[in-house]
Amino acid sequence: MLLPTLVQALSRSGYPALAAPNGEAALAVASSMPLGAVIAEAGMPHMSGSELAEKLHRQCPSLHVGFISASSTDEPADDPGTTETPYPPSRIVELAEALLT
């Protein structure tokens, strides 16, 4: 499973990280503690990444949200806050750094 690997990469790089299995769980985490940034799967089932971002911004307008995508197109993502898979965990660390600076 990729999620534990990404959380571990962020934690080892000095970014405290939590995992949420879906958008609803991410909303619950965001409402229970302050967060610096959220990295979400753009194409989650039941709630898209953009829908999650919209709901998170209603809770905390200053929260930075970035996306990863399971899309495997040859085109790079247009949004600098998006990275596509397959990607090394170091790319998630770079995304976190970009969101938090």
C-alpha cells in the first residue's frame, strides 16, 4: 500500500503526517486539529480531491491543499500543486515543501 510509504517519507523528512483513508475521514481529522497542509488523491472514490479541498477551505480558508493523481498520462500535471503517479516518495516531500512555503 502506497499511503504508509508516503506518510513515512514525510515523517522522515520532518513533516508530521497523518493518513486518512478517504475524504470524510480527512474532513474529520481537519476539524479535530490544526493542519498546515493536505495532500489528497485527486480521484478518490465518493469525494473528489477538489470537493475535499472545497470543504476543507470552508473549515479553514488558509489551509494549503495539494493533489496527487493516479493518472498515468504522458502529459505533466498543469497545476504545480499536483503530482502524478508513479512517483517516488521524495516527490511527495517536494510537494509538501511547496505547499508549506
